[in-house]
Amino acid sequence: MAVEPAASATATAVATAAARPAQKPVQGAFSGAALRADFPAFDTPTHLGKRLVYLDAAASAPKPRAVIDALADTYAHHYANVHRGIYELSEDATGRFEAARRKVAGFIGAPSAREVVFVRNATEAINLVAYSWGRTNVGRGDHILSTQLEHHANIVPWQQLAREVGATLDYVEITDDGRLDMDDLRRKLEARPKLVAVSQVSNALGTISPVAEVVELAHAVGALVLVDGAQSAPHMPVDVTALGCDFFALSGHKMLGPSGIGALWGRRELLDGMPPFMTGGSMIIKVTLDGAEWNEVPYKFEAGTPAIAEAIGLGAAIDYLEALGMDRVREHERYLVEHAWAALGEIPGVWRLGPADPELHAGVISLVLEGIHPHDVATVFDHEGIAVRAGHHCAQPVMLRYDIPATTRASFYVYNDLDDIAALTDAVRSCQQLFNA
Ligand code: PMP
């Protein structure tokens, strides 16, 4: 049975939100304030009765009503296990689940939906490659290259792989303003690594790395490239075909979708050549007591019952983002970052990390307030209704690079506007007054 994905309501809701007349001049590519009406999280004041200023999208994003409705609608009316029922409800669920896979493929420019493997999150996507491709293709004496800019999810799986197979792991260094040192990359590529694992956007500093250039340089020495897209896919147009990379990992929960769903994209011939990561039901074509034959990709990598409603919810999140337009999402965040960077720069005692050029800086600003611990900063902010993340952001090598234990991180998304940045700078000043810093 041909099934239409549960997207039309979402698309209509988004189109309405985007077209809604703004209460005040639009700040950025669209009115963040108008879009906040799409997110029930903003309906409830914070514990001290303040308006919620949510600046923690880099950790996880709130969900628009369209995504929440898609989840509820799936569980209420379209839920059954996928790929196995010979009854209408299961075919309906399967059709919606597979439509979501096609949406992910389209969203990242993948040539085929069959190259999109549903996983729980970016961490699982990277581990899948490290275990399945890594244990098959990397051996004693081989090299792997990652960078100092990575989230632990793009470091620890490679450390484990290197330890287990006797390979060496090296890291591209970063400059004082948090960019990949491309000369160091060129030098380290001389060791002819088997794989380069690099994030497109750093969650700790907001740096946008020149991934297409990294791919070109890496391919020239025969290395494959895995791109950690956990922070890029939600915030800018991504085209894996244009990037030329070999693997791409993303998490649904950071791009307005549900938690528990993410995706790994890999080039077909690579996925075809890789052994399964986990085994069991769904990933086989035939099992006897003596052995089993694997299903074709992507099912070979999807053992067990998948996160069905969550995948469909991710499809709804993609509809929402595509209705806004990923170019405009990026433009909006670029505008916010430029303003926030300038406004924070006017406050003495505030140290901003990462590149100053907004072209190289995604919607993440990491701050250090001189003399005040980031956890204290986040606590004061919380009293003002501002949600930020304080800590090492699962990027301890970045903290080591700057010899700091932690930063306070503000991260922006489509629902933010200049009022949120004003709230942020006011809170920075209050914090400094409170601590006499
Ligand atoms: N990579 C980057 C750059 C991230 O920011 C994150 C999440 N903070 C991850 C990987 C891991 O994502 P998840 O926790 O959803 O697996």
C-alpha cells in the first residue's frame, strides 16, 4: 500500500509560522519570536516565572508541535512493527518509517535512501563505523587521524579501535582561535592514515571546519573521511555528495527531532563491504542452526525493532526545517552569532572562544567570565530563565588546549532572536556584579 508520510500538517504549520506577521522587525532570516509559538516548551515560564531563553540547542533542541504531533499520531493511529506484518497497520507503519529514511537521505544529499542507516544517535553511528569498518580495515601499524576539536564521540571509538588492533591515532591541532590547523593536517596526512574523523561543526567552540577541503586532502593520500555532522546537519545545508565524504553521522534530537533516533550515511560500496555491527532479528535474510546470511543494506545494520515513531518524528523535524529552508536557518544563526559576539565583546572580563569570523562560526558561543566558574555562571543564568550549558561539553581535549576546565556555552537555533542575546548579555553583567568580577 502506498502511504503518504504524516508530513502535510507539519508543512502547513511551518508555512503558517514562517508567514505569520512578525510583532517587531524580523531579526535575522525570520522572526525567532514568531517561531517560538510553534514550540510548546516556550509556553511554560521557568521556575522563577521568567520567560524561557533557551540557549542550549547544541546539547538538545526543543521540539516543535509538528514533531510532537507526529510522534503522538504515529503511536495513536499508525503503530505496528515494521518490515514484518502482512497487515495494513504494519504496512502503514513501514511506509511511514521508510518515507522518513528518504527524507533523511534528501536532507543530507545522499544519492540513495538505502545508504541511510537508522541508529540511536551520532555516537552510535560513529561506533558502528569504528567497529564494523574499523575492525575489518584497520590493522597493526595503521594510522587513524582525528582532531583536537572533536566531541568525545569522535575520539574515544577511535582510541578503542587503535588500542585493540595496534594502530596509532593522531590528532590535527587547532589554532588559538579554534580552527583546524590545515598545515598540521597536511603534515599528519603524510603518515597516510586509513581514516580521517572530523566534525563539520565543533560543539565546544562553534567552529565550522572546511570539510570539503579535508576530504580532498585525505582522499589524495587514500584515506576515507568520516564526518561527524551532529552539529552541522541541524544548522546548515549539508550535501554529503558535494562534500565527497565517505561516512556522515547525525543525531535527531539536536535537529528538533525526537531522542533515540539518528542516522549514519555511508557510501554504498563501503556499507556493502562491512560486516554487521549488531546481530539478531531483521538484519538477516536466512538463519539456520549453522549460520546466517545477512540482509542487504541498510537493514544489515538495523538489528532488532527500530525506533519507529522516532524515525517518523525525525521526518517531521526535517519537514519543519525544510519549510524554513536550511539556507535561511544558517543565515539566521549567522546573524545571531555576529550580534552576540559583538555584544559580548563590549563587556570587559568576557573571553570568547572560537573564530571571530561569523562565516566560520556556527550558532555556538563558548564563554569564560574571568574569575567566575562556568557552573556559577550557568546557575545565575538559570535564575534569569536562561538555559545554557556549562562544562567541558564532552570535548576535554579542547579545554586542555586552552588550559581551562570548562566554559559556559550559549547555542542558538531558529527560535532565538536579539531579545535572547540581550537577555544573555544582561545576565553576564548581573553575574559579574554578583561575583564582583
Ligand atoms: N558529535 C558532536 C559534535 C556533538 O555535539 C555530539 C553531542 N553533543 C555528539 C557527537 C554526540 O551526539 P549524541 O549524544 O546525540 O550521540
